Amino acid sequence: MSLKVSNNQSGTRWLRLLGWLAPVVCLALAWVSILALEKEQEVLETRLFFAQKTETERVVDRLESVLRVLVTKESALEQGVFRSYITDPTSIPADARFASPLFNPSMSKSPFKRLHFDLGPGGIVTYPELPTGEDLILAKANGHITKAALDQARANAEQLATFAPPKVLFQLLLLTRGEATDAADRAIPEGPFRAFFVPVHKDGKLVRAELLLLRGVGRESNTRSVQGIWLDWPALRASLQDIGAKTLQEGQLTLIPSQSAIQGPGAPASGKVTAGRNAGQLGSLALDVRIWGRPTEPPSQWSATMTSLSVAWLVLLASLVSIFVALKRSAALADQRARFASAVTHELRTPLTTFCMYTAMLKDGMVQGEEKQMEYFETLYKESERLRHIVDNVLQNAGLEQGSSEPQLPLDSILAAELVAEILPLLERRCGAANFAFEAQPAELDGLALRVAPQNVERILVNLIDNACKYGAGEACRICFWTESTTDRLLLFVRDFGPGVSEDFEPQLFTAYERGTAEINRASGSSEEGLGLGLSLSLELAQNMGGDLDLVRDEPKGAPGCKGDARLQPGATFCLALPLA
């Protein structure tokens, strides 16, 4: 008992230690995994942020270059071209007049220009595309203008005057210098065209902004003027957004006037735009660039970090499982050894004690009478047979566990009827020695041949009979034996009428050194326990011959002495299946 307890404690101590260490190691690896994945996510988000920001800057640079070309080209226009006709004093004939390129549509075509205008001293506005007086007569005479073009220019001029009257134009240019707009003697700053978005209201609400390019011309107060271009902002925006969309890989582009660029009566308060990965500014036209529809999180994809963590988890789990299995097997082996030592000690103690006591009594002449001495000799013979049986089982089991340390018995072809006839007397004697009634009802086996080792078949049946005698004591101390045949097998049945095998013990029934004790012995009134090798050894022998051994739960039809389901009746039935030759 102390050996068994010691081995169990040794095995369970390591399993308990593994039970403490495994969660700690798993938690540590889980913490490392979470930190690694979080860091990787931060790196991916940072990469996505800078990639999108770089793309935004590339779009802004592309659009800025387009607008810079547009504004520079318009700023290169000479001041005189803002009149319908230009007088050239060096021409021949002298003072010849030539049509302005802004006036002649065939010389200046742009889908973004609606109207050119010149605001001269005194607040007089002239339009190159809308000649008046002598210029109009000359344009009609030379075919430089059509009625449709004239009507379109007039409509544009009337619309321009509604949201950008002369006073507003002067104020816009003065605002660029940060000076008061009510000072009439302020000089209009000269320079290239500047972009202005003028607010347009309807019913007191800001509905849109119109784009103007303005520049101051003339230093003297009597010659100063404002020249400007009214651009088609919706068409220009559509063109710019199309250019930006071709540069973008993901998302959509929107251009809106900066609040700081919308100036004039009713303009909204200035605001600031913080440049980021989805926003930027165009300095040429004071536009805010907005990009939307791009992913804010990096796409989910399998990474090297995930692969490394997965391998680490697999290695850890495999290691834990391997260690657990190894410790479990070690603990089971230690327990098996302890049970073996306990069983052998228990099984050998009784016959050895009997041997010592009876031989001492015979030696000292304490047993008188020939009949009494023969009784003692018979007891010694039975105990020797019992010892031989124990030793044979142990040696046979050791040989099977080591891959058969001794040669296996050859398989011979033998008639089934002959084999059964040879074994039945031995089985009957074993039952008689245990005071059990033996009932044999073999079926007709004429012509059936087996390819088996007869000694192994005998050993298996003897083990089954011994177990039935040991655990099958009950109201009826009898054992039934019968045979059946199938197309390819001979079935040999052995049944007792004891308490049977419980469902809880059934999984360990054919395990070495697992003994049917406690409940079974109490129910049968037996004190015999055995080594727990009989059924394990019998199963190995049956399988080595190509057969099988199993516990039968549903009683076969025609079984002698019992009918119906075995669960409803006491006892245990074992079936030995042997292959036919």
C-alpha cells in the first residue's frame, strides 16, 4: 500500500506542477502576443497614415501645377488686350485697329472663361467680348461677332454686376494689402492675377461662390483700373476633380473654396484647415482639398508576426501536450507497477503461506493418517497449480508487451469439432474444482476448420472459465458454454450468472492489471482479486490469431439458460471469435 501511495504521489506531483505552470506560460505568451499584435497594428496604421498623406500631397502638387499654369498664363496677358480693339500707333496705315484676342473667340478659346472685364477710372466697366459704339459697328462689319455671342456676353455681364459691382471689385483688391476699403485715394496694388471667391446669396442665404481673377493696373489715380476674369468655377472644379481622381488610388476628391478666400458682402467667417492625410490646400486658387472614402484602418492580412506567433503557440501547445502525455503515461506506469507489485504480493502470499505451513506440518509429523496426508498433498498440488498459473500469466504478458520475447506458437489447421471436444473436459474440470456446474451446448460444427494455435485457444477459454468461477458466484453457481458459426468465424461463448460487469468498469475491462474488485467481490461473496492479467492476455492471444474477444451486452439468440437482453439478467457473457480456415 505504501509503495502504491508513494508512486501515485510522485506522478501526481509532477502533473500538479504542470497544471500550475501551463496557465502561467500560456498567459505570458498571450500577453506577448497581444503586445506584438498591438505594436504591429500601430505600425500598419502609421504606414497607412503616411501613405495616404503622401498620396494627398501628390494630388495637391498635381492640381497646384495645373492651376499655376492657368493663373500664370492669364497674368501674362497685356493690359491692352482687355479692350475690344487695340490701336497700334506703329502700324501702317497709322493708328490701325486690331481685334483683341480676348474678343475674337477663334484666337482665345477656354472652357473655363465666362467673361473678361476692365474696371477703369470713374467706375466704368468695359467688356472685351461686349463691344459698344464704334467697336460694335466695326465688329459687325468685320464679322468678328455674332448675335448669339453678343447676347451671351451681355447676359454674363448683367449676371456679373449682380454679385460683383465695381465697388466690390475695388474692395477685393484693397483687401489684399490689408488696408481700409473706404479710402478713395488708396492706390490699387499692381501685380499678377489673384483669385477671389465672391459669395452669391439668395433669400439671405449663401448659395454658392463665383470665382474671379483680379489684378490692379496703373499707378496714377487717374489711370488706375481693375482687370479681371470671371471663370466658370463648376466646370473648372469638375476638371480638377477628374485630374485628382486619376492620381488617387482609393477614395474620392472634393474641392471647396477656402473660407478665407470667400470675400465680399456676406462672406462667412474665415476658418482654418488642418492639413492631414485626407486634406490639403491649393494656394493658387485658395481651395481646400478633401479626400473621403479611403480606409481608416489597415486591411486585415496574414503577416509574418502572426505566422511567428502561430508557430510559437503550436510549439507551446505541442510541448504541453507532449509533457502532459509523458507525465500521464509515467504516472500510469508507476501506478501499474504499484498495482502489479501489490497484486503479485497478494496472490503469492496465500499459496506460499499454505506451502510453508503444510510442508512444515508434514515434515514435523503433525499430520497423522494416510487419508489426512493425501488431503494435504492435494491442497499443496492445487496451490502449486495456482502458482504456476500466476507465473505463466505474468511471463506471457511480459512477452507480449516486449513484442513476444519468446517465439509465437504456430497456427495450425484443425477441425473446430475436434478442438472443442479436446477443450471441453478441461473446462469442466476447472468448473468442478471451483464447485461450479458446467453446461456445454456446442452447435453442429461438422466440416468447419480453424487456423489457430490450439494451446492459445485453450489458454483463453481457461482464463474465461477461471474468471467466471472467481467473479460469477451468485444464486446459480453455473457456467454456460456454447458455440455459433458465421460465414467466416467461429464464435465461442462463456457465460456466468454472477453480478456481471458494471458499465463504469467496462472501459478498463481488458486493461492489464485492472482487477474487478470491491463491488463485484462484495456482491459475489468472493475474496479473490487476481492479477488483472487474464482478460488482457486473452485479448492479445486472440488478436495474434486474427480473432477477437469481447464482452457481449445483447445476448445472442439461442443462448442456453437465458433469453432476451443480458442487461435484464445477471451474469457476464464473453465471446471468443476465431477465423475459419
